[in-house]
Amino acid sequence: MRVKKSLVLYKVTVRPINIKKRRVYLQTREWPVDVDNDGYTDQVRCEVEKFWSPRLQQYLQRYHQQHHNSSDAEECAQKCYCLSMFPYPSGNLHMGHVRVYTLSNLFAQFYRMNGYRVIHPIGWDAFGLPAENAAIERGVDTATWTLTNIQSMRSQLDKLDLTLDWDREVLTSDAKYYKWTQWLFVQMFKRGLAYQANATVNWDPVDNTVLANEQVDEQGNSWRSGAKVEKRRLKQWFLGVARYSQSLLEGLGQLPLWPKHVKELQRQWIGEQIGVRFICDVIDDKNEVVDKVPIFTTDPESLVDVDCVFTHKNNFLSSSSADGWFVRNPISGAKLQIQVSQSMNYGETEVVKFGSSRGSQESSSQDKRADLEKLKTFVRSPDSFVSTSSVRDWLISRQRFWGAPIPIVHCDDCGAVPVDERDLPVVLPKREPEKKVLSDYTNWIKTTCPSCGKSAKRESDTMDTFVDSSWYFLRYIDPNNEMRIFDKDKQSQYLPVDLYVGGIEHARLHLLYARFVMHVLHDLKLVSYKEPFRNLLCQGLMLSRTFRLDGSGHYVSPNLVIELAGQEFVHSENGQKIVSQYEKMSKSKHNGVNPDELVQEFGSDAVKCYVLDNVNPAKEIFYNPRNLMGVIRWRNRLWLLVTKFINHRTGKSAISSKYKQSDKDISMKQLCAQRNKAAASFVHMNCFKVAELRPDKTMRQTQALTNMLKTFDAKHYSDSRYPKVFIGSYDNGVAFYAVGVDGNVVRPRGQHQQRCERVVSGGQNCFGADVAERGCSFA
């Protein structure tokens, strides 16, 4: 048989199916047939999932022993590190979570079947204000509340039959984890990258903590408490991201597989202008330093001629409390007047710029030469460094209890002193309900200075949760190491992450901070790569219908909504008009869909296939339970095809079906052509070479093959070539989508490593290497 060169051929070697040894029906030797449901009844589905679910863990244990724990594991296969952004333990998963973990699970299982050494870990981003407030409202311990939520969410993940590496599980609120978060902070402090400085911050007067700009809505209210946010000038802890801005900007050029719009967001946040950032003294009329301010310039030589600085009208330097203040010229030492610029926009509130009110007037040549010499010296000092225009240092201070304590001791004689590494972790005290912040725990605050031994006080701020999540992917590779943050040999085996799956909302801050930490660790010679994530899949949001009161905008539970004619809605209790739209799933919006209910009704395979079916993973999904029916029909059609095949081979009579039999006569050439299209579509799942990953295209071609196979009749079942094509195609095309269905339909005992060698013109498969697709038996 000849085919076009562009098509992909399979060489199929399949052993005869032994009906009697099919696992689920080992005792009954019966394959169920139900005319109304084409065999795959709820009872059958429950039996299939009950059989295969526990065997997933057995399979993973054997897989880990073979690919990770054996002495020659590193040499036996190429590695693939698949990672999804770890969840915040809010209490329950919704379908948005299901989409994230289904995508990473899909790729992890795909590469396991291709013989790769895969890790697919999971953990919990457990610190943070929401858990603390929820625990306070319920009068329970925050740690207890968090662990209870984790147990609930883990149970939900288990019901989805995901192949997760639970032996690598991490918990950021565990002292064994945040010991190394604190260790990272100490390393940065010793290198001048962690420092304390005054900052104008967003202060939530209800939660009594600092908020990031992203946590303040357009009306200036807190995203969590709803309180009007205040501007305060407080002493805060920072990490020096700006000193790595040029490295971070250049690093984007080493990420060809990242989505272009994500890299553009990073460039905008970092800034593309290269210049020098000066840390300048703010002085009063007595020449006493009252504050410091960073000022960026692309023309440092112009400092010899400046006589003022320009600020936004809302900058702290423009406030009434700053009357009589000046900025000291870092080169000449002259007082620079502070002037308000009318041309600076709201986004430049914190920006201060050098300027001149003297027009083209310049200093004398002799003075200018002297100032230029001072400039050369100053640029080499710690108070100036090469930077990009837009990036800001990372403010990590949080004035709450539930976070990693900052490992600093304040001594009257020695100043801020880091805790000795041998004394880490600095463990949180046991929670007392009436105390909200660490400064309330006076006995915990009191300590001795690590340097001089005198009485001192611990730092009472905790770290932003973004610090915990900036390095968790590194801890996964060596989660139980008590002596080091991770073993350097293991990082060389598993880093970088080959595929990172997560939401586009983290494209700026989380990804920037993770990249920053990796660059710092590279300079510390702890990692061999600067960039942590080779490929990035930003999945689209899972949107669900919300209901809001017209006027106030308050969200209403769907249970209190009555639908009238013409897509109009009213409140069931007061008749008030309700506006409906699709929004991101959230507990606070009453539109989260509990996957447990769908799994119980339709099965884990159907739910996972639903979030993958016919939708680009980077696009939004508008949740509609009726769309599940398409996936269920595909699953039932596959079951029906096998049922007909078995009945024919065992001499049983044919059954009628609610699915109409096609009158088309499909030839072997047509069948192979469609099978080859399905095989070629696997190129869309190559996370090592493809920027736009499209597993939905692979799934669509596999479904198209199903539609073609439904034309089979007795003539096809009698021809030995057709079952070979059928079994070979589905063993490699369905396995990583639907574990239970595939395991029972195309995996009888004795077919442990059924092979379908993919051959393309030139002897290469779609990955560009001679990689054989191998089915994985889960039993």
C-alpha cells in the first residue's frame, strides 16, 4: 500500500485478544451489553473505575522504581519535568483547578508512555491571608484549618485518577519547607539583595496589612476586605530584583517556546531601557537624611548639570510633610529642589526623575571634569547599579501572622543581623486567637543578638507568599533533604522544568520572581540553568455563569435565582432584577462547580476529557454541563465498537444501538489515512519543540477515527487487518486521555508493552528522533 509522504505510518504488532483474561471481568468472563446505553452503564463505569483507580498508584510505584530509583535511572531515558502551578488550599477544587491538573497530567502520561523519565509533582501554597482570616472567623487554628482543607482537596484530586507524584509533596507552611525559604533570604541579605527601606504602601485598615498594587481594585478598595485602602510610608523589606533586571530581560531571549504575549508582559514589567539607578538621599533643610529614593536615568553624565527632581503630584515627596526637603545630588552633593511634574501620569506615581530648570546652562569645564570623575567612582558603589527603566524591587513584608517569619534580629548595637543558618528555621509561635500579628507575641519577639549576644528583638513581619512559590519547583526534586535546599546532582538531572502549566494571571509577578530567584541561585552556583521553565502553557480560564443584583452588584447564589423568559433573571425572595454573565470560577462569586458531583455522575475520564475537548487550552471555556454529552457519546461509541468486535469474535448475535450505523464503506486506505492523521497530530504535544501546544487537535483526530470506525460491520471484523489498526491506534491515542476506558477496552493481560512504531519519511517520527510509542499497562 502506498501513501503520501506527508502521512505517518504505523507498524503494528498486536497479540490476539484473550477475552477470558480481560481484567475487570476475570471472574465473570462476560462483557456487558445494554441496548439502551450500548453497554457502558453507570454500573459498568463504576466497576471499571473501581478496578483501575488503585492500580494507578501501583503503576506509579513501579515506574518510579524503574526510572528514578534505579542506579542507572539517569542513563535509561531522557527526562521530562511536567509541572502545574500548585494550588492554594482553599477547601475545595472547582473545575478551573481540574483543567490545570488535567493538562499537566495529560502531558506527564504521554511522555511516560514514550519512555521518558517523568516527574509530575504536587504541593500546596499554604501560607497567606485568606486562610488566616477564614480560621479567625471560625475560631480555629490556622494550621489545623489549612491541613483540613488539604486533606479535602487531596481526596478530590484522587477521585480524578491523576498520576501525581505524591511522594514529592511539599507544604509551604511546614517548617521543614520554610526553613529553606528563610535560608534563601539569608543568602540574599548577605549579598545586599535583601534590605529594609521606607516605602509608600497600600495599607488595608481592616486586615491591618500591606497590599500589593494588584490587590487593590479600580475604586481603591482592598480585594479581600473591601476597605478603602490608605497610603502609608512604612519601613519594609525588599528583595533587589532591579539589580537583576538586565539579566532577566536578556533571559527572555532564551525562551523561544514561551507564548509571545507572556514575554511581552514580562518586558513591559521589567522595562527595555537600560540605564543606571541611583539610591539618593532625601535631606531636610539641616542636611539630615530623612529618607532615600531610587532615581533611574539613561544618561548618568547629565547628573553634573541637574538642579532639581520631578515627581508625580501623589508622590510622598510632593506631600505637605515633605516641605523643606531636598534630594541630594549623588555626584556633587548639591541640594536638588523637588518639583511636581504635570506631564507624569498615574502609573508614574512612585517615579522620581532628574531634571534641570536652568535650560542649557552648564557647569564650567573644570567643575564638569571633576564631577565626571566622581560619577565614575559613584557608579561602582553599592548605591548605584545598571538597571532597566520600569522594574521595581520586590516588597515582601507582610504584617500578618500566617507567613514565613523573616529571619532577622534587630539589635540596638549591631542593627539588623541575620539569624545563624544553624538556627533555622525560625518557627512560628503557636497561634493565639486574640493575637493577629507576630508583634503581639512578646515572648517570641524577645531574643538575643546572633552577633553580640545582647538582648534584641526578632523581625515581626512575615514574607509575602510569592516568596514561598518562587522556588517550590526546586524543592520538588529533593523534598526530603534536611541538610541542603536540594542536592546539586539532582538539579542537574531534572532542571529546568520542561513544561509549566498555569494561569495567565501569574504571567507577570510569579514568573518574574521565580526567574529572579533562579538567576540568584545560578550566581550562587547552586543551579546550572538561569531560566527555570523551558516551555509555558498558560491555560485559559474556566468561566461559569454568575448572578449579581442589578445596582449593588452583589453576587447571589444560583439557588436564589429564578429564570424568566428571554434570559431574564430575578431574585426568588424579593423579585429584584439580576444581571447574569460568565466570570472566572470563584467561591466568593457562587459560581464554582464542584467536580466531585460531575465525577460521581459521569466518571473521571469523562470529566477530564471534557476540559480538553475541542478547545485550545490557552482559550477560555464557558462551562456548560450539556457539553459533556459529546464526550460521553464518544466514550460510549468506543465501548460499542469493542462490544461489536467481541460479539463477532465469540459468535454472539449483533446488537442494536441508539447510535446510527453509517452506510459509508470505509476502505483500509481511508482508515489508515485517518489513523495517520491522528498519529501526525501528536506533534502538537511536543513540549520540547512546539510553542503552541494543542492536545485538543490530537483528541479531535482520535475522535474522527472513532467516527470512521463506527462504519465497521461483520466484513471488517472478519478481516484481521482492521482490528490491528483499531487496537494499535486506540492503545496509543486514548491511553493518556482516559485511563479507565483505555485500560479496559484495549489492555487485556498479555499486552503489557504493545508497540506501535511511528515511521515518517526519512526514518524520523514527529519528535525528530526515533522514539517508539509504548503503551503503559496499569495493572
